[in-house]
Amino acid sequence: MILGLLSCSCNGGKKKQEMERKNVDLEVLAHEGIRIDFEFNSDKPTFGDLFLIVGFENPDRPHNSREFEKLAELGFEQVDDYFGIKNKTEIGDDVKIWMFPIINGEEVYHNQGPFDAIRITYGVLRNDKKTAELYEKIFHSINSNLDVTPMFEGNRIESFGEINKIITETIEYCRAELKVEPGSDKALQLDW
């Protein structure tokens, strides 16, 4: 009888730990954003190549390839040394989606490249849920126009459906656990 009770207690403990771990992960995703790294399979771009995503050439940084020019319709702008899609509404953060150049798994600043990957970040807590549709559009555009492998948390992404499920769970976490609507003034005031 005691063995049966211990067995039940252990299984319940494992389930509780899994739920706590999931909540911690969702909290991190809510605050820090959902990050997809697009690892370059062949040619690694320089800053001049990445800059073409804004729709014109950088006069100070020459490009080696015009691949990022195909992504200009997404609406990225240069924001300091990075790129972002700025928010045109009063709801949410100033930048809806960020793009960072990556070397050795780390975001780099004031670096000419070449880069191993680009990271696209969607701040769930700080933006309204419609931003998820933009994030999906960016995912498909990058994946179909560049020779890349999309990765999330070190694992290859086979379809955006995997990420969409995580986005939905993170939005639900914001509402249920953090008691805020993503993109609201109250959400923007939360500290992390």
C-alpha cells in the first residue's frame, strides 16, 4: 500500500514539475519573445547584403548578393545596427518584429559579417495578437526566398504550425497567468 502511494506521489510530482517547467518556458517566451533562427545553408551574408531588406543599398556597406532584396516588401527598416518592422498603431511596442544578425548563435552588434544566421523575434507580450500573422508571413517569405534552415530552441522547424501552437499557448499564458492582454498598456508596463 505504501509503495502504491509513493508511486502515485512520484507521478503527480513529475506532472507538476512538467507543468512548472512549461509555465516557466511560456513566461520566458512571453517576456523575451519567440525567436526563430534562420541558419544559412550556403552563402553567408554580410551587413551590406542584409541591408537590402530595407529596399535600397547601403552606400557605406557594399553587398555581395541581392537575395535580401526579395524580402523588401515585408517592411523592415534599419533600427540602429539591427532591423525591425515598426508599429504603425498605438497598440503595442514601437517595433513589432526584430531581425538580428547572428554569429556563433549570438546576436552581434556593429559587425560587418559574414553572418551564420538571422534571428527573427516576435515579442508576444508587447504586441497585439495580430502580430502573429505578420510573423508567419515573415517566416514563409524568408524560408521560401533564402537558402536557410529555420530553427527554434535548437530544433529544426518543419512547419510554421509548430510555432503557431507555441504562440497560441504563450498568448493564453499572458491572459491567464500574467492577467494582461498582449500589446495593452498594462502589458507594456510589466517588468521582467
